[in-house]
Amino acid sequence: MSDVPFKNPGWAGNTGEFDLTEDQVRGDDFVGERPKHGGHASGAGTMPYMLAGKNPEGPLFEGEYQERFEKILTRYPTKRAALLPTLALAQEIRGHVSPESMDRVAELLDLSPAYVRGVSTFYTMYNKRPVGRYLVQVCTNISCNLCGADEVVEAFLNYTDTELGRTSEDGNFTTIEAECLAACGYPTCVQINSRYYENVTPAEVPKIIEHLKAKGGD
Amino acid sequence: MAYPFVSDREVRVVSTHFGDPLQRRIDTYVERGGYGALKKAFGMGPTDVVDVVKSSGLRGRGGAGFPTGLKWSFMPKEQTKPHYLLCNADESEPGTFKDRELIRWDPHQLIEGCLIGAFAIRASHIYIYCRGEFFEANQVLARAVEDAYAKGYAGKNIMGSGNDIDITVHQGAGAYICGEETGLMNSLEGKRGQPRVKPPFPAAVGAFGMPSTINNVETLCAVPHIVSNGGEWYRQWGSEKSPGTKLFCVSGHVRKPGNYELPLGFPLSELIEDVCGGMRDGNALKAVIPGGSSVPIINAEEVARCNLDYEGCVAVGTMLGCASVIVMDDTTNIVKQVRRMVDFYAHESCGQCTPCREGSAWTAQIMRRIEDGKGTAADLDTLMEMTQEMVGTTICVLSDSVAAPVQSAIEKFRPDFMALIEANEPAGVAYHG
């Protein structure tokens, strides 16, 4: 609704600019590609992305991922504290956190499987079942809602021909409502995998969908 | 630099470099005087740092408005066990979008504030608990911390001062309640983010059972400026009890939504009419939530006499909270918006206290019944009575946050509710979360 006349150099691009690469959107090569091994240990726990390419059977915590897991462990006085970042790591690899992944994490951190199940289900960002290549989360909380977020949800569902919380037939899109994404001044805010799209209107939804379809992987 | 809108009424302290991607680079930050305050703080000693922050009158920017220097002074003076500084970057109060901007535009300002805070409370490890959805902010911050380590501003013997302070960026996983300080501590420890009973307070038993202090991003961002320029300098803005500047996150039906840094005590009507360019489409103002969704709604008459500081908001029966100003024009369906907020709290209730778990779910159901045109006038009495039981009866204030919008909306906009009840027709399209 608001016609905000700015070029946002964050990953949160205006919807008209989604053809740009992440570097171009940022106008700056500040972050760039971060290494799978997690870089410096201080930030290793922040690495997990939500990727379009998911491997539900992928090996957990091997090679560079193992390295990242060990870096995370060094940052906390207890093993238990590594639980959240480790679950996120499992999700980055497999796209969701299955009961089997939870059990593996429990084993690694000397926790009981039931405890890990209890923690994982407390947090919304762990997908407890598989989602599409693109997880579309539309903020419908008050600030976005005032500016037409419900219509944006409807547009995503109509254009991908699916229902709320279900994955489209081609396996590409799962649309859900999200709680406030903290981009209230740029409504409607939509988070698609790891990236924010701001100032989204229903008219722009087809463009976004077609762009993501053409893009395929990440 | 404008981002995205700018107003000449602004006083920029923490938001000076919004919109400038170069500011994220450590070389630029240092060239512009960055880490000078940290050096100065190391020269002053912990007690003097706490005193200068006390003298500035800086109050916590996360919502509660507790004096920062006083909070720091609660920490044990002797370090017999590890102390922790926690930075609350789990911004998720609906209407608030300042911390994400502070992190992604000026990460070193936050890191420097954290380091000064850690030095003041004798902490050797800083955990920045950053909201999980903020992939971008997380990456920017992680990169900045990595740079700080590489240049000797973090880790062992910082700037040759002999001080060792580690920083870890911790990514959350999607739970509003982790923004509550003790919920955050539980979450950091790898538990469900359920708030703890206080006392003991964090300064005695905090993260990992050790003395801890937790501060909001914006609070810590103000600290380097206060240490550099002194407490009196910060007091040139704002009022006696609420000194300094504050980021106001304005969203909703205004022409120019965005973050504006203004002196505390700024008149709310001028914020809307002047700074934000007035109401969208020339519509009339109906209601404002001045402090994020957890505070009472005020009507146009109250807006006209509301000054935006901690005391000014209380004077009109609401709270400043985290200064997230949500503006609604006369096309707004108040019932629907309040229902949406209650749905949010019902979703985010951690479930450990019965009044909150049950109360938020039932409130949401009754609100939806009214919105769907199936409510009765007695429902309004039930809502008032039930939400009254949710105030002050739980471990944390999430429960109170359900009561605030519901009670204030029924008190101030009863005709909106009655219109739906009498029409027996739904208010419009609504989706379930």
C-alpha cells in the first residue's frame, strides 16, 4: 500500500528488485557466501539457512557440518545449550527436523529423545514435517494486516493453487501465515526461505512466484 | 542518510548511519571514531562506566524502561564465578522493527555497546540472542563479530588492555516469549523458552545459573555515545525522568512509515502529522497503539494529548513499551485487529500458567465469534471479566498483554463491537493462523 521510494540494500529487497543477486541487492559484498564450516566460532551457530534444495535423507553432521557442530559446542558452558543451533543445522541439511533427526541430536548432546522432542516442538522455526522448496511465510499480524496482508496470503494461495499449510502439487511452495516479522514499516512483509520480501502487494505475487520457479535451487 | 524516509525533526544518535552499507565495515567504523568509547571505558574502570550511564538516565529500550545504570549496579562487584552479558535481539513485539535495523546497518555500534556493558558488569562472555527469522541481520552481525575478533576488539587482551571478553551470536528459533528476559535465558540454555519465577533475579542467578544482565539492542547501542560524550550530554534531550532519544517505529496507516529517532517526550500528534506525513489517503485517525501490541489502545482524543515518554503515555492510560506506534485510520475494523493480536498471544503463550494458556485461547475464540457476527452483548462482559483474571496472575506479563488491547478496545470502541453483534454478519475475510 505504501509507495516507499527506496532501494533497500539489505537482503530485504523491494519486490521489483528480486532478480538481483544477493550481493547486488546489498549493494555491497559485506557478507558474501559464508562457508559451510561456519566461519569463526563466534557466529557458527547463526549459519543455518533455509534452502530450496533439501535432502531429507542427507547425512547429518558430516564433513564441514561436523566442523560447524564442534565449533558451536565450544561457545557454551553446557552441551545442552548447543541444542537450538544443532537442531537448526539438521534442518539446514534436511529441510525439516524429523523424529529421527531429533533422536540423533539427542544422542550427540547426551540428552534424552523425549527432552529434545519437547524443545523442538516448542519453537516454530523447526519444520516438524517436510515443506516445499520454498516456504512462504506471510506476516498477517497487526501492522501488515492493516495494510492488506490477508489479500497477500490469498494471492499466494490462489497463484500456487493450494491451501494454507499445504504444499503445491509441484512441490515448490508451502504458504503459511507468520507472526510479526519485525518489518512493520514495510508491509506486507513476506519471508521466503531465508529472505524477506517487503512492501509486497497481491499484484506482485505472480511475479515473485514465477521468479522463484525459474530460479529453481538457491 | 535517508532510510527510507527522513524528517528534519529527528535527532540521530543511534540511527545516524542507517542506509549506509559502508558503516558495517570495521575499517569505516573505526575511521569514524568507532571503538573509541570502548578504549575510554577501559581507562575509566567498571564503576565509573556504570556511574556515567547512571548519570545519563538511560532507561531500557526493550519495553520496561528500567534504568540501565541501576540494573548494571545490581551485579556482584567481585567476580567469584563467570558473569554474562546478554543482549536481547529477539525483537518480535508486533509493530517493532528497530533492532533489526540497528543490527544490519550498524553492527559494530552494538558490539561496542555490548563490550562496554560487559566490562562494566565484569562479564567475560557476551551472548547476543538474535531472533531466528533475522537471517540477514544474523549474518551481518556474525560477520561483524568475526571482524572484531580479527582486529583485536574481541577475544583475548582487547586493544592491549588486558581485558578478555568473548562474543557469541546465538540464533533463536521462533518464539515470541524468548524476548522475555528469563525465557531468553532458558532458551539460551537449550530449554523451552519458558519464563522463570523471579526472584532470584538475573543479577544473582541468570544464564547458566550465573550472575547475568540482559539489555535490549537499542539500549546497548546508546551506551558508546553516552560513554564518549558524558551523561549530561545525553540529558540535553528528553525529559527529566525520560532523558535521551528513542527510535519510534511507526507503522500502519500513515504516509511515511518507518523508524524515526526523536527526543523522548515528542508529541504523538506531531509524530503522525508532521514526521510521518499525516494519515494515508487523507482518512481520519481512529486509534493508535503507541508501544507495540501489548499496550492499551488509545483513541484520537487521547492521541492529541499524548507525549511520547514513559510518563506521558501512562498519563493517557497506556504505556510507551518499545515505542512501536501502530496507527489506524477510520476504515479500520478494530474488532478484527484486536482478534488478530489475541490470536498471536494465544499462539505464543508458552503454556505454563493456566490463566494465560486458557485465557488467551478462550479470548481468541470469543473474539472470533464476535467478528463472525455470532456474538452477544454478554460476550463483552465475559471478555472484560475473564481478561481481568489474566492480569498479574502469571509468571510473566504475556497474559497481561492479552488483557490490555481487549479491555481498552471494548472500553473505547464498544460501538464497533456492538455493531457487529447487532448486525449478525461477519466482519470480513479472516484466516486462521
